[in-house]
Amino acid sequence: MTTQSIHSLQIGMHWFPERAGGLDRMYYSLVGALPGAGVHVRGVVAGSPKVEQDSGGAIHGFGSASRALPLRLMSARQALRREIRRHRPDVISSHFALYTFPGLDVTRGIPQVSHFQGPWADESFVEGAATLSQRIKHHLEQSVYERSSRLIVLSRAFGDILTKRYAISPERVRVVPGCVDTAQFDPPCTPAEARLRLQLPQGRPIVLAVRRLVRRMGLEDLIDAVKQLKPRHPDVLLLIAGRGRLEAELQQRINDAGLADNVKLLGFVPDAHLPSLYRAATLSVVPTVALEGFGLITVESLSAGTPVLVTPVGGLPEAVAGLSQDLVLPATGADAVADGVDSALSGRLKLPDAQACRDYARNHFDNAVVAKRVAEVYAEAIAAANRGVQ
């Protein structure tokens, strides 16, 4: 806990109530929790004028995320200049390199901390971006990270990416996991009541995956795993919540495999219904095949008392290993996912109970817990700047 108030300027991507995404949810959660850890918050994001009203004047939207990129970058720079002239912060907190980059000259001389939530350039490339686009994004990220005296990563796995892909000194990297309002994901209902509320079947084992429908999430493997599971668990029901450009392809895969009764694409699930959906599930699965720094959905599921199986990718094992190593699958791919889910549903794999899941999430990943650790990193960056070192 910091001993005195720190004034921070938080540069985000979008405002979560306007745009749903893991980065945006964590930004939204953190800026709400930081004041309780002694950090005064102001910030800028790509968003509408409603952002200022929704945040009590703390966060300002500098324009729609749908505008042309040059206009957004210019607006981001203007917003940063305006906020710094209004009140020079003690620390710049960058959550998204794209909107931090155009203001690097404006923020010069102010200690900067970057929240590294994933290699943006590499993620874009995996999801189909052109090589030139990847190189430009990497250069942009590199410029922002080199300016930062401290960098917060969600896991040791992403710390390794920072040091290897971006040549950042390990001495500047601090591991702080993602945060969740654990109380929000602990609804006052039983699994049976949650299923009744959501009109889900009572007697069937429900496997849940909350993911963007993009290539690196491993959803193809998850669907293929259900095909293997069906002979042993004919009533298994996989629910996939999320949107993305693979929707039509995944639906075709479901149809071709004859799984229309066993796999359902739910599309976008409103935030208000998500806790009940987690509570209704028998277990969650995160089948990611590449570039997963933390997996916020693991903590959301655990907060609801629902155990979660994860692939051994990136920071996923770190998120659950403190609860049970058995929650980490031995490999990616349909075979490993199918074997893991089969073991869980048949009882061969002992899953932690609901209370153990909730306690673990609350003690390690609740907003208030993580905000204190973030505040300590901000204080460290400020102290280093005062000593004239990075």
C-alpha cells in the first residue's frame, strides 16, 4: 500500500460498458479499484462522451473507436496533452500502446508504467494480419515499452515475451495478475437456479467456454473434443459464448460433426447474465493454442465457484496452478481436451469444490488485492525517476 496519494493518468483502449473485451474489462476494473489503494485516477480511452459521465468525470473518451486510425491517434494525442496541462500526473499508466505512442513527446519526463496484456503485433499476425502490419505494430509497441521504467505483466510467461521479443530488461518487469470483481461473479443462486433462470437443461453436464471466436482460442479443438466425448457422455452440452469472425466456420464444423444437440454458439452474452452462466456450468474450459497471457475468464469462472480446465499455454497454468495442478491439461489439441473433460465428468479427476474455487479467486485476484500490488509498482517507478534511474 502506498503511503501517499499517487496521481495517475491511465491510457486505455476502450471503455468496457461500450466495448466488451478482456483488456477493456481489466482496465475498467482496475481504474475502479485503484482509488482504494491510494491512486487517484484520470484517464483517456477511445469512446463516446458518455464515458465521462459513466466514470464520474475520471475517464474521458477522445472519440469513437470506429473512426479512421489517423483521426483516433490525433485525438489521443490531443486528449493526453489536455489532461497533462490540466494536472500533471505523477505517473503515466499505459494499457494500450497504440494510444500511448502518439503522445510520447507530450508525456516525456513523467514516469511511465506499461501494463503488458499481450504482444499486440503477434496476436494480430496469428489472427491473419499482414506481415507489414505486424512490423509496424511491433515498432510502435517497442517504442512505448522502451520508454517505460516499469512494465507490469500478467504472468511470468508474458514476462519472457517482453524480455525476448522486445529486449526489455527483466529488472524492469513486475508480475501482477489480472483482476476481477469477484463478488460480481458470485451470484446469489445455486447452479440449478442459474440453469432455470437461463432456461438451460437441469440434468445435463454443461461445459462452458467464454471466448472471442478467433483462431488462436482453440475452439475448433474444443468442438472436435465434444465429438470424441459424445459416445461416452451422450448428453454433454458445450456452450460457447462470444462473437468473432469464425462464427460461421464454427457452426459449419458443428453441423458437419452432427453435434447440433451437443454444441451451442450463444453469441454475445450480456455482462449481467455472465455470472449466472458460469454458475450454471459444470466446468469451464479454456482451450487456447497460442498467446494467452492470463485468461481472465479463468478467474471469472472460479469466482462463480466453477472449476476450469486450461491448456498449458502462456500464463494459463499460472492462473490455476495455485488451486490445483490437475486443472492444467497436459497438452493442447482435441485429444487432450477430450481426455481432460472426460476425466472431470466421470469423476476420475478430482476437481476443487465451489467454495475452494471462490476463496482462491477472492484471495488472489480480487480487484482490491491486485490494485494494491499495482500501486506498489507505480510508487516504485516514481521513486526510480526521483533517483534519476530507470
